Amino acid sequence: MWYDDNAYGQSWSALWSGYTTCGVCSAIRQIEGACQICGDPPYSCEPTLVRLEDGREMREPACFTGAEGRFEDYVYLQMMEREWKRPLSASENFSTLDSANAPSPRAAIVLVFWSYFETRLERLLRAGMRSLPTPVTEDLLQRYSPIGARLDRLYRIAFGTTYFEDLDALGYSNVQVCLRDVHQRRNEFAHGNPHALDDSLVLKLIMLLKVEHESWIAAFNLRTASPHAAARTVTP
């Protein structure tokens, strides 16, 4: 699994590790290396020498702003990690349902992920529509509040395509297929089919979590990194 490669046993929130916001084009970029969107040179990671009033000198390590949207980005990832890693007990079997109709004992991972995904999609839409007057943006987000409408109709209004079409064009077809499946099965779960969130769906989602994170960053950069981002041509 991708998380086995996390250095020093870092938590899943380390998916945000090493990223910052470009000071030139506002893209989400890695600290090491040039910005892939505008070509801004790599940041220096060398410590800064600071001279105090009493003549002493101190070396301050390089510090960068994180690229996460808010503290809750870490919380969602840590909640999924905790649910995935916790040992299951016999009492977690759904005694009122036969195995053919029961959800995965880790089904909560899917529900937490989808809430997390919805917050990131809203962040992308807000950033992509930042040139609009605030009342217009708020009205559009309220008018198209269901996630399905935001993925399709609102995204098309803002950018002339859909979120899933963007993922396809950016080379993340496997992610958009998984997201469609999660969206559909989450709706089935909400409308009376607990088994829709089965073990196979949970495993598929966990396996793609890192790639999904990268795909969202790619779409975010495409649609928000410059004033004319919406008119850019998508190239895989």
C-alpha cells in the first residue's frame, strides 16, 4: 500500500507533506523543484541567519505555508486512517442483517472520505470563481448545493467541462471511475442499501487514496492557478 512508504511511520495526513502554495501563480506545488505551472524556481531550504539586538546570531530553519485548505483536511485523513487500522471485534458484525446485505465493518471510511471530497471540491470551485462578486459565488454554490450538481452543472458553468472530464483529460481515468462508483454506492447506502458500502469498495478507495489526492491537486491547479485558468487547454 502507498502508506507503507511514508517516512518514519507518518500518518495519512502526510499526503499534504512537502506541498506549499506558489507565491507567483497560487498553484499547489512541491517545496522541492520548480513550480510545474509557472516555472518559478525551487525554494531555498537553507536556514536563514538572524542577528539579534544583543549581537547573537541564530539560524532559523526554512519554513513554508502548508497547501492544505484548513486544519480539517488533516482530521479527515486521520479519521480514515484510524478506521482502517483499528482492529475489528466480533461485536461489530451486523447481527440484524445477513452477510449478503450487511455493509463493510469499515464502511465509515467511505462516508468520511466523501465528506472530505466534497469540501475539497468546494474549495476548487471557490478558488476558480474568485473573480466573480462574492454574492454571485455564494448564490451559485447554494443553487447547486448537491455534490452531483457541483461535479457536473456548476463545474461546467465555471469551466466549460465537468470534474470527471477534467480527471480523464489529466490522465486520472482510474480515479474518476472510482469516484463515480463511490458516489453511486454512497447514494444507494443513503437510500436503504447498506451492502452498497462493501469491503471491495473500501479497499479500492484506500488503494487509490494517494492518487486521488494527486488528481485533485492537478485539477485544482488547472482551474485556479492563473486568472485565465478556465480557458486553458487540458493536455494529459
